Amino acid sequence: MIKSPIPYGHQCIDQSDVDAVVEALQSDWLTQGPAVERFEQSMAKYCGAEHAVAICNATAALHLACRALEVGPGDVVWTSPNTFVASANCALYCGASVDFVDIEPDTFNMSPELLATKLESAAKQGRLPKVVIPVHFGGQPCRMDEISALAKRYGFRVVEDASHAVGADYHGSKIGSCSHSDIAVFSFHPVKIMTTGEGGMAMTNDPELARRLRLFRSHGITRDPKYMEDETEGGWYYQQIELGFNYRMTDIQAALGASQLTKVNQFVARRRQLARQYDAAFRGMLLQPARLADGCNSAFHLYVIRVAIEKISHTRREVYDRLREAGIGVNVHYIPVHTQPYYRRLGFKRNDFPNAVHYYEGAISLPMFYGLTDEQQQFIVGAVAEALQ
């Protein structure tokens, strides 16, 4: 018997997670303290990065990444239109402007070829981006070696929006190692691979960027005499040297995150198994899952299909509604950012990025989470087949 509804994503919390949170609650620290530092060290070790900075959520982490890279008025930041709005908004928070690079029609990630073409044109106009933010959509890494090569050629910085990609691999290295970027950002929202409730992390190999991330995370305040503008007055003394924010993570959240991290490989392995089973079941159906690019090993935060609405007698809305009526909590990721009313008011038009719009018009996200059973998945596959008829 299938328990309904089946959500598109769901956290996995076991007794060890509960015990870790209870231990934190019974400790001397509830706000940012030793558990945060331990979690940061564990994430850095897991990813193979030099530094990890825990932040209250991934949106804040993207904002701090832009601030750490000194994005400001007059600068331009490019990202993918196929993402949540936070990937673009983070630049606007800094007073910069935003533009987009269209996606590949089969991986749904930023196209390096279109990026190269856009950069060539921007160089002629003297309007190159200061930062490019590729988004590892659904958990699949972008083609970061090509993006990194373009960054070296044109002189922009790279921030990986890896919110979907904890546990993903790119050519044998963990996403978050920053092998091809300045900063990588993770999300620990409950529907992601692992969770801290709300929470995020910024990874970097640059000690100065790590220092700036930590500074901006906590009001722009330092207690380190090395960075103060005059002599310290005593052990209580601090100085605000930048305009920062309160973007700290709590020890309660960090305790949960550290516990979840011990199981992240298990979580990702099950998601990959589910993805393989979906792939096999959908062969021959009028739909298109994301193609995995060479060297990319997705973490499968999402399993998205693009329904071939050009070849069936139903609209995407009708297919979506049929699946919802069957008790399957499908979703749509994402409405292209440039089509949002706010961005239309900035001058963007729907057909500016046609690959993203074409993808969106047929996209449906199917349930994908660690606790999804084979029986539930078979039910979903059957419902999709029926909905397409």
C-alpha cells in the first residue's frame, strides 16, 4: 500500500541526529560556538578544501561570497537563468547588476560555449563580469574546467552555487574542493542532500577570502589586534571594520549538520541508485531526464524530467495536475529567473534565454530523497506513464 502523498523531497533524521542536537542543547553553547568550528573542519576535510565557513543559509552565503570578492556598484555578475532567485539576488544585494548565461538543453546547466561567446562580446564592449556563478543544477556539476579556463582568460572570479551538490564529484574531486573556483556554496535546507534545518556553508582555499567571509558573517567585527585601526584597550575590545551582517549558524544547527555529514555518502549512494532506476524505467517514454556530462557524478538533489509536450496531447500543467491527483508531490524547478516580474522590470525579456524557457515549459521534478522506497518509485513511474497517455 502506497502512503500518500509522496513529497518531492524530505529530510532523513535518525536517532543519532536527535542525540547530537540534544547534546548541543545541554551544552554551554547554543549560538555560534565550538560545534560550528567542528562542523566547519569536518566539511573542509570531506570536500578537500582548506577552509569552510558556516553561515545561516545558502542565500546569505552567496551574499557573503559576493561581498568577500568585493562585488559592488558598477560591477556585473553573471549566473544561470535556471536556478532559484537567490543565485542572482546575491549580486543585487551588493549594488551590482546581473546578467545570465543560457543553459545546455540536455544537462540543464550553464553552457560553457554560450559563456565563451558572451564573454567575447562583453570584452569588446568593456563590460566583462566581475564574478560568474555557475549553478550545479539538481546536483550535477557544471563543466567547471572549461569555466575555470575562461575565468583565467577573461579575469573574472568564480563562485559555485553548489546548493544542490553536497556529495557530488567532478573528475574525481568533491564539489566544494574549489579546484576550479574561488568559493563554493552549499545549502543545508531540509529538502537538500543533508540538513541543518536552515543553513549554508562557504568553501574556499584562499585564507584571505575565508577571513573576509567570517568577518562579514558577524557584523564586520574583529577582535584580532592585527586588523584593528588603533591599539586594543583590553580583553573586551572589538572593532567594527566593515559593514557586516548577522549571518551566523548556531551550535544546535551545526551539531545536526555534523551528524548528517557522517551519513552523506550513504544518502548520495541511495539517490544515485534511485536515479539509475528512474533512468531505466523511463527509457522509451516521451520525456527527457538530464544528461550527465562526462566526468560529472551528480548528487541528485533533484530528479527532473522534461516532458516532450511537443509530442503528447497534454500540456505540462495537465501532466503535473494528474500526478498531484495521484498523490505524488511533484514540483517544478525552476521558473527562469529572468522571467520573474522583478527581473522583467530590469529589462529582461522572456526569450532572452530560449534554452532555459524551453526547458522550463516541460520540466517536472519527481520525488527524490533518501527514504523513497522502491515500491513508491514504481508507483511514481506507473503514474508518469499513465499521465503521459
